[in-house]
Amino acid sequence: LPFAVEAVVDLLDRLNLDRPLLVGYSLGGRVAMCLASQHPGKIRGVLALSANPGLESVSERRQRLATDFAVSQKLTKPGNLPTFLKNWYSVGLWGDLAKRNPEKYESMLKKRLRVDPEAAVCPLLGMSLGRQGNLWGLTSNKNFWYAYGSLDSKFSAIADKVRSRVADPLTSASRVTSFEAGHAVVEEKPQEVANLISTILSDLQDCEEPKIPAERAPSLEGVRLTACWSEALELPLTAPLLLSRGSPTQRRSGRLVLLRAEVETATGRTGFHGLGEVSPLPMFHKESLADAEQQLSSVLEAWNQRPPTVPLNVRCLDGKMTEFLESACPRGVTLLPSVRSGLESALLHLLSRVVGDRHLGLAIAASHQQGGESGIGVNALIAREEDLRGALAGATVVKVKVGRNPQEDAAKVESLASQGRGKLRLRLDANQGWTVEQAAEFISGLSDETTKMIEYLEEPVEWPTNLTGAAASEAFLADWERLSELSGRRIAFAADESLTEGQLKVEQLAGCRAPIAALVLKPALQGLEETATLAAKGLKQGRRPILTSAFESGVALSHFSLLAAALAPGSGDAGLGCGDWEVSASHGMGTFTRLAEDVLDPPFADLVESRRGYGWYIDAMRCQEALTRTADALASSLSGDGFGER
């Protein structure tokens, strides 16, 4: 618990949050109460949801430690997880959830079945209630609130005890709230919990003293660029990169984009920098690097000669970014996808620093009404030429390139699946490489055990090149439907290049009878604003948006990770996909493993954590910090070489 508390304190410091309301559910509620006890000046109040303030005697705590140890033995018994979870969810704590809400029960059970029992034991024992102190003294604080499920008899009794300790009996009703739910109040009553949080925040705001004016003037609507640079980017790869199209690539080349603006602050005039990347991938982008460099040079030269004022609201990615770029770029210039992506990235980074956002996706999440996440999962990538042995390195979601020989590809997927039964989730990508019959042959070569591990198959069939316009898209989706029927609907599909290249629109997917679980989006090909728009449309259809990279440096990977975190629905995203095919929230940034060097400081590879039982994970805040460090170092070196403001 002390380590968890300090981790949250560190996060509050990094986010520069001014005494927030801390909300925690169950174990999270205990962490919140511990933090409030140890660092009362860091927060404004605590809302504990179905959380235990502690055991009041040493003997009770010893008994709880012994009980948790016995539970850990059952949990880690080989093959016992399904039985353990069914027994666990049948206890009175959950208020007969399986009968009351079978759909919610199955959703929760499915998520828990992905847990590594060995990893789950760590918090069970390390953060046991038996190791927690007595925090009941907090419950009489005027800024402590408690909520629970009325069908949870254990925590209903705790709530009664909290009521009895509230200093003013007249306020106990507003300080203790019950929902018609079991222990899982957040899962069962997400909107009611959100409403309660809003009410508490409103009450706190009404009691708040006037603040000192912000460092940066609230009337600031835009910032004027004072300098623009670009710098060559050349990175060696760990091995020649054999793509689905074109010749092997030995290196990744591109340009870094650096923008500067100055803002008047309380301490004087302060400069801020924003960093982006323009790196078209041969045979994937239609433009060459030379085309992109020429266009980027003309745009930056125009901006240096006549510096534009960038509205702060372009960072919302709700259409205003496109409006600004169309008005600010030289007349007649239609931005190439890679150039657009690089400029959008640099502008977002710059503006987030100007307004003081520690996460450049905050405005994006708010604009698109998404909950957002503090980080994202990352899937590993196995390209065709790679040996499967040792390729997983702690990942739990793996993308595999297929689309050539159906039988050989099926054998490859089976081999990988046999290594990760019960631990891996698989994503397959055919890149429109097969006919319907070949794709059906591939699927028929997969065992039922393996198909249960597969989240989706991207673009399984060829685009009908003999047709154009609406006729082509209708025939293409009809082929998906035919493939689904031929294969007995054993695998869900995902849209990728058909969306990226403008062959299909998201709206057309709604009428397709084949199971489509995800939209695979490439910000480097579509631009960040268009990616955000497509993701929002996909979410409305219940399809998971998956953002992927194209072997860029850590600069672009950090931007794409931040965007993916911003576009996440938050705690309500469980079950996204299609019917029985649930798609995990892991994104395609695994290309970082192919970089022998990285321009990002620290390298993107150093930012990726391997969380036992949960796979690869990256903290969005660390991405933002790395971008800022890299941008400022690059600005310093360029200014020192005489490439300063113009």
C-alpha cells in the first residue's frame, strides 16, 4: 500500500493537479484513504466506493492475512482460475449478480479470466486489508464521502458504521450514498456514480475560496509562432524490414518538425516548443520522402516569413485544426498525409505546453466526450520473416502478419497459439492478400482453441479492382459476408487499409452482416484529426478503434500513444468489439522493437513496461515528458547552430 500511495502522489505532482477529489473503488478506495491519511494537503476530499476503512484490532488483521494467504493458494492452483472466479462471484458480496444481471456478470468474468493468477496474488497479499492501518478516523472528516451497493450486505454494514461516525447527523444522508447494486457499484451503476462525483465537485467548488489568477491570461485565444524548423531523421533498424509491399527497408528516414511560440507569463516572456515527425513509409504512403520534404520546407518557410497565429482550440481535433491548416498553409497547397500528421503533432504538443496541459490529449478527450486513459496497452508485432521463438517478450496481445500461403499461415498461427494458450490474444492482418476461398481455407486450418484466442482478422480479402465507386465497396463487403458464412462465423474482421485509403466509409460498415470488431487507424496516413473523427464514429457502432504505427521513431510513437489514450472511452470500454468478439485496448505501437536507435529521449523502448499478466503498457504522461525533453534539447542545439528565430 505505501508504494501505491506514493505512485499516486507522484502522478498528482506530474499532472500538476491542485488538490483534486480522490475517488477510489474497493482496493482503490483503500489506497485513496491511505493517501488522505498520509498526505492530507495533496487532496481536497475522498469518495470511497465499497471500500473498507480498516480492521480495528491486531488480531483481526492477522486473521485477514492468514485468510488472504489461503485464498492465494486456491487462486494459483493450476487450472483453477475459472472455478475460483465462479465461486468468488457467487458470494453475498455481489448481491446475486449472475442472476440479476447475467450480461454484466459475463462481461466481468471474461475480463477476470484474462488475469495471470500469479500476478493477481501480488496485490492480494502485498495490499491485503491485514496490512492496512485503521483509517476509521477519516470517516468523520467533512470532506469524506462514502458510497456502496445496498445488495452488498458486508459493505452495507460498513456504511452504517460510517453514518454513525459522521460528526453532524444532519449531513450523514448526503455523505453516505447507496445504490441498488452489489459490491461492483462502478460496473453496475456507472452513470449514478458519475452523477455523485459531479455533485460532490459542485459542492466543493461552491465552498472554494477565490483563486489567484492563472499564470497565463485566461483571455488568451491563440499564440503566434515565432520560429519553425525541421531536422533530418535517420534511424537504423535492428534488421531489414520486409513489408507486405515493396523491397526490404534497412533504415527509417524522415524529418523532425519543431515549432516555437512565446507567451507572456507572470515571470516574463516564456518560449515553448512543440515537436512532430514526418516519416512517409515507402510503398505505404503515396508520397515519397522527397515529396514530403519539399512540401514541409515550403510550409515552414511561409510560416517563418509570415508567422501565423494558432488558435488554442485547434487542439480539440474537432475540425478546427483542418480549418487552421487550410488557412495558414500557402495557397493551393494540399497537405500530404505524412506532412499533415507531423504538423498536427507539433502543434498539439506546442499548444498543450502553452496552456499547461500535462497530457496533450486532454482537450481531445473532452471534445470527443471520451473518458480517456492515463496509458495504453501495446501489442507485439510478428512480421512474416521473423522466427516465432522468443518473439513475445512479455506481450499478451500479438499481431501476426498473414495473407500469403493459407496453409503455411495457418500453421504459423497455430504454432504461436500453442505457445500462449490461456495467456495470449491474437490479431491477424492479411492486408487484402487473399481471395474469399483462400481466406476460408486459412480459417478452416485453425483449431477451435486458436480461433477463441483471435480478436480479429484485418482485411482478409482482395479489393475488387474490376469495379469502382459504390459498386466496389458493396462487392468488397459482400465478400466479407460470404467469407463469414463460409467459415461459420468463427472469426471477426477489422477494417484497415480500406478505410485508410478511402475505399470505404465507416458508415458503410454499419450495414455489413459480417462481424466487424475493430477499426485499425493509422494517424501517419490519415492525420490525427481524421483519426479522431473515425475513432468516434467507430465507437458509436461499438467497434474498438485501434491506432497503429508505421515504423516511425519514438517521437511519432509517443504522439500516437497519447492520441490513443485520449480517444479511449475510459472505464466503460469493456466489451467493445462485435458480439462474442471482445477486443482488448492494446494499440499497434509494437514497431518500436525494430528500432536499433531512437531520437526520443529516453527511447520509446525504455518507456514501455512489461506488466506481469497484463502485457506491454505505456504511460501517456511519460510520452509527453519525453517529447518535451527531446523538443527542448533539439531547440537548444538548433539555436546554437544559428538556426534560431526568423
